[in-house]
Amino acid sequence: MSIEVKVPGLPESVADATIVNWHKKPGDAVARDETLVDLETDKVVLEVPAPADGVLENILKDVGSTVVADEVLAMIRQGAAAAKTAAPVAAAASQPAAATKAAVAEDLSPAVRRLVAENDIDAKALKGTGKGDRITKQDVVDYLKVAESKGAPASAASAMAMPATDRPEQRVPMTRLRARIAERLVNAQQTAAILTTFNEINMKPAMDLRKRYKDQFEKVHGVRFGFMSLFTKAVVEALKRFPSVNASIDGNDVLYHGYYDIGIAVSSPRGLVVPIIRNAEQLSLAGIEKAIAGYADKARDGKLTVEEMTGGTFTISNGGVFGSLMSTPILNPPQSGILGMHKIEERPVVENGEIVIRPMMYVAFSYDHRIIDGRESVSFLVTVKEFLEDPARMLLEV
């Protein structure tokens, strides 16, 4: 009995998906719930599992194909007996060299497959250095360079594509997620009246608090005590005092939110993603740290769901982890504000008429000037600064 492998139901805001990788080839045994294929939307990567034990009979949609919900991707011959005989059957059916080469190519990403095809390279000759020995674009480039240095290019096509020059180029298509990020950022700049105000925070009080309690915090709560939870708490308390910063524009109306869903910008291998901490005002510092750690793990593994990245009333972005000293963050529509954190750096400052060295951080608040005026924006950022320079006030909500 054969059963269909279908595209799962897509979220309402997602029209279609692109096939980015097949984990199995026709003739391979598959187990129920084992991942067969990865689908990329403009928000997340979806893993499609096998609906039953059996053998993958055939693949109906190749890598790079655009598919919609409920579309049939492949067929599985169901049953444990089929799975047990899959290996002997596959071995008995000897394939010509061209077919073997095609099978190897199926395991390549779209960008690598294109580069291999353009240079007419036998994928079996490549040695993968990626995760799980996967072949990366750099592996292909290195292979071509070695072939060129030996005076024996991989093929006539590769000789044309990679001429003897130290000015190489590669043309790689954007992923769905990267294209969507680009679209949203351009849209934000074109539709919102974005302004940015800056300030600096003396991080010594927060650093002293963290140093004093970090070991006990981690022992009790099982999670590291970082600065993101303090910033999230400070932002929530400041938003309570300036409701327009937590609002958004909906047509000709201003929508004021009575809850605080804080987006935390996270860098992932597939691009910038912004998972949402729901009802952050109800969470403790430990609860916030656990939520952030969980999202960071999911972002790294490509496991974030659309629901986890949908919504949000305000965003925090930490460019400081990459060494950024100053930047102007871009709004995440339809939100009206985003806070940019930066690198902590010791600088001379004046306190009580004396020059002292303090760990300082520049912070930037970008906002939609259509509903947030200059006084509110500056006051909001000053409030965040005051809470972080005196954490006791923040924790006591005074």
C-alpha cells in the first residue's frame, strides 16, 4: 500500500513554501516521524516527517520547487516488510554512473547544486566539511581552486566560470527568509517616519548585581543570569509609563496594547529572526532568561515556529554581542519602537565633579514619529536608563 507525503498546513500569512533539502532518496527505508524533507517559507523552515514506516518510492517535487499546503511531495510504500527489503532491493538495482551522480547531488543545497552544475563537477569527487560531512559552497570553490592550480580545471565549464584571476565572484540566490527580511526592512523605511534618539547607560550597577548573584541565580533557576532579562524588565516598566511606545498604527487608528509581548532579535544561520516573549510583564528575570535561552537554541537549530515569531509590541536588538558600539536599529512593523543595545566599553565619565572610569553602553531607540513625539521618545529612553542604573527601582516598580 502506498501513501502520500503532503505539504503540511501552512499558517494563514504564508502562501507557499520552497523545498530546500530531501533527507532521503528513492529506495531508502524510512521510519514514522523521521524527517523526510525541509520546506522553507519566508518566516521559518518546516520539517516534514514520514507519515508511516516504509520505503520512499518516488519524489514528486525536486529541491527548489515551490509548493502549497496539501500538495503531494512524495510516495511511501508502507509496511515494515517493505522497509526491511529496501536495502537489498536498492543494492540489486545497480545504477549507471550518471544516476549515481544525480543521487549524490540530491543531498546538496540549492546553491551548492547550482555551482556544481555550472562547473560540471562530479559531486562524488568533493569532500564535505560541513555538519555531517555535508558539502558546502566553500568546498566547491576550494575544489575548483585546487584543480586550477594543478593546471587541470574540473571541466571546460569550470575553466570558463573560474578564470585565472584573483577577483572571483559567486552569484547565490537569496533564501526565502532573507528575501522576506529584506522586504520588511525596506517596507519599514518607506512607510514609517523613523527617527532615532541615543543615550548611554552606566552598566556598573547592573554588572555588580549580576556578579553578586549569578552563581546562586544559575544554581536555583538552572539558567544563566544575563543582561537581556534586566533590559527586558526595564523596557516593560518604561512601556507602562509611555503607552504610545507600545502601540501600533492600524489604518487610521492607533492600537494601544494592554500587554507586553517583547521581541528579542536573534541571529540565526538563516538570518535575523525575532521570537516573541509573550506577556513579559508576568515573567520573573529567570522566566525571561529561560525563554530567551530556549529561543536561541531553536533559532540555531531552525526549529522556531511561525507562531513564536508572530506579533510582538516592541523589540530589543543586541548588536553589542558582535562588537557594535553604535547603530540605528530599524523598526519591526507594525511595531512603533525598537531598542538597540551595544558593546559595553570602559570610558571616562564625570561623577560628582570627578572623572572616573565606568563600563558604559550606548543605547539607541528608533521610533515611529507618526505616533511617538520627541518628548516621549527621549523620556522613554531616559526611563530605561534610570532603571538599569538603579535596578532596585525596577524590581520594586518605583
